Amino acid sequence: MFPRSAAPRGRSAHSHGPYPPPAVPRYYDYSHQRAAGVNSFHVPGPEMLPVYEWKPTPPMPRIPPPHTSTMINGRKRSRDESSPYVLKRQRLESSSRPPIQTPPILHLPDQEVAGSSRSAFTRNDRSYHSPHSYLPPQVSVIPEDPNTLQVYAKDKLSGQMVELFEACEQQTSDLVKKEMCRTRLQQDVQGVYAVARLYLTGSSMNGLGCRSSDADLCLVLKGNKRHDPIQVLSVLQRLFKSLSYVERTQLIRAKVPILRFREKGSDLEFDLNVNNTVGIRNTFLLRSYAYADLRIRPIILVVKKWAHHNQINDASKGTLSSYTLVLMVLHYLQTRDEPILPSLQRDYPECFNPLLEINAIPEAPKHIPRYISRNQSSLGDLLLGFLKYYATDFRWDKQVISVREARAFPKNHSKEWRNKFMCVEEPFERNNVARAVHERVKFDAIKAQFVESWRILQKRKDLNSILPVRAIINKESSRR
């Protein structure tokens, strides 16, 4: 179903896509099976919800020649040969240890989440504790390959982008904290909604987060009853006010209503929505793009920092959401004369079917063959090209950005695009994620910022000319 018999043009037949085979199995397992103990996810009654299983993989090492295989002499790499990129492992429940080669889907005692490119999990925890106990995450650190991004950072501007990325990218410890809070919330929420499942989504999970990123949560309530999001969030708001580890709850009645709150004792903020499952779908779509090429994550992080610094990254104030900015970057990379990215939805529709069951969403993309681009532009050149493209080339009055189709298609007279200043298609729902930009003055300010930043950066080739690099690094380093 998933792998194709022949590798399409631009892909290696020997590669394994943005999800190359890891040295050991890795799981991100939201387990909702019943088990005794304080840390179990107990669901009253006979119903047992299926496991939400994610087998993520870390960022890829430097792109090998097309003939290079990630297998060595027909075997998986040994521990010493494995990539330095890693994931955190966190144990939530206990049962018998699954086989390494073919772990069962519904009985996984281990759990991990994606983490920093500079840390690794350990397998030295030989014993299995009682399900009554809670095991904290175990993380070990190994050195990163110093040449990972250097192939794209031979000039000053590119080097500055790498420095900013490596200082700001989300660390394993950041994701551990988010996941630990999610597991506590899961248990408490199921005391009110027994069949609820709580998913960590967004930049925390798609590989595009930074140290200061807040956490997005999606509460999935299934069944025949239609749940009103405002009503559900109001119930949860009352619940959260009684929890000792939650503070500053705020119900925001937006188009997609959210409950915003903080974890007490930290500056970690959460946004929780109800049944907005498209967020789970685009989390794994963006994750597939994020790890398709080493340059994707650094350029997106830099663009988001640039937009935030220049006050054009706030949909609540009529400018661009971070999600919109990510789609704009991906579209730019898809539309080069030599594309850096394909359309994954077009090439692998079975992996990103909008009707795919929630539990199958994380599994499908791991079979996508890796895309190898002939475009070897440096990070600095790509950033300059991105700014120029939206400053001078893209026709905002006539075109719609579509990552789904890897092109810009003409505006028609449909309600989604008519009389809109910016049109960026949501890859699954196909609505306009840039609809927040509904005032001419805001649109003009956004476009003017692209023009001005491109002009300055083209002349100086110094990231500090458009962004206070050191101040951002210092701020991120002080987070959590």
C-alpha cells in the first residue's frame, strides 16, 4: 500500500523518507487501556479505547548520495552506527516487554516523544516497575555530528541561521515537561469524560517548535452524541480550577474555541481545543515535511522569529499565524525551478487521506520514500529567496498558495478567496488560513516588511540586520 515499486524522480530507491529506520524501535504511545495504579488511564465500563501510536524518527543526517543506503550489509545499524538524533522515552504503563522487531500495537509499555537533535534516550533501564509507580523520562546526551548542517552553511548568513536554530530548537527536556503535564491532564479529564483522549499537537510534535513554543492539545470525544466545544471547555475550565498544577484558565471563544491555561510553577502555556482533529492531521503532514530536508526546520524557525520580531505573526491582531507562515515557506520551497520539496499529499494520497482514522494518522507517513533534491542552495540563499518571492514575485491579488498541490493556483470567485488580501490554502480542509488578514493596512504592513527585509538582507548578508540574533538566543536559553 505504502512503498512504491519505483522511486519517483528526485527520490532515492534505497532511502526511507523522512522516517528512516531507527537503530531501535521508538514509540509515542498514548495508551488508553485500563490498568491499575495512580498513573493509569482508567476508563469505567467495558470499553477500551485504541492506542494512539506514533513511531517518529529524528532529523535525518546529511543527505547521502542517491546510492547510499541506510542499511549496512543487510542489517540495521548498530548502536555505535546509529544517528545522533534521538527521541525521549517515557514509560506510562507496565506490562511484558514487547519484542524489538515487531512490537504489538495495543500493548506497548514504553512511550517516547520527539526531542532535540542533541539528545538520545537510553535503554539501560532493565527493570519494569509496577504500574502503581510513575517513571520519569530517562534521557542521555550524545554528541551531535558537527557536519550535519554545515554543508548548507558555508557563508556568514547561513552560519548565523544555523546558530539561531541550534540555540532555539525545542529540547528533549521541553517536550518532556509538556508530555508529563498532558499525562496528568489525561487522567483528570477522564474523570469527567471517560472516553476522552488528549493529544499533544502542533509545533511541539511536528518538529518545528522552539524552546519558547507553547503546547497545543486536542481533546477527542467520540460517540454518537455531538459535543458543543464551548460547553465542554466550560466544564473543563471548572475542573482545571480545582487542579493543583493548573492556573490562569481562560476560555477563548474564537472560531475554534480554546481553553488557555498554564502549568503552575512554570511559564508553560497550553491551548486546548475539542475535536479539532484536523490539527492532528496537519501535525503529521508538517512533520513529514519538516524532516524531508535538513534545511526545512532552520529556515522555518528563522522565518517565524523574523515575523514575530517584526510584529506580523499574530492572527488575533490581523496578521499571520505561525501555521500560515509555515505553509508559505513550504510553498516557496516547492515552487523553485529545482524544487526542494514535493507535494506529499499529491504523491502519497493514501498516507494523508483526510478520512484516515485518527489512530492511523501517525503510522502512515513513515513509509514515504525520502525526497532528495538536486537543489543544494545554502540556507542564506533560501532565506533571501523566500523574502524576495513574497516581496516581488507572488501575485497576492490573483493567486492562492497551495502546499497540497505544490503550486499557486488562480483565485476564483468562491467565498474562500473572493476579496481576500492573502489566500493560503489549508491542506486538508482547503479553507483560507490567512483569513485573519482582513484589513488593507495590515496586509500592506506585511508586504512592506517582506520588501524592506529583503532589501536590507540582500545588501548586508547579515542576519542581525533584520533580527536581533543574540537577544533572541539569550531569551530562548532562559526558558524553562
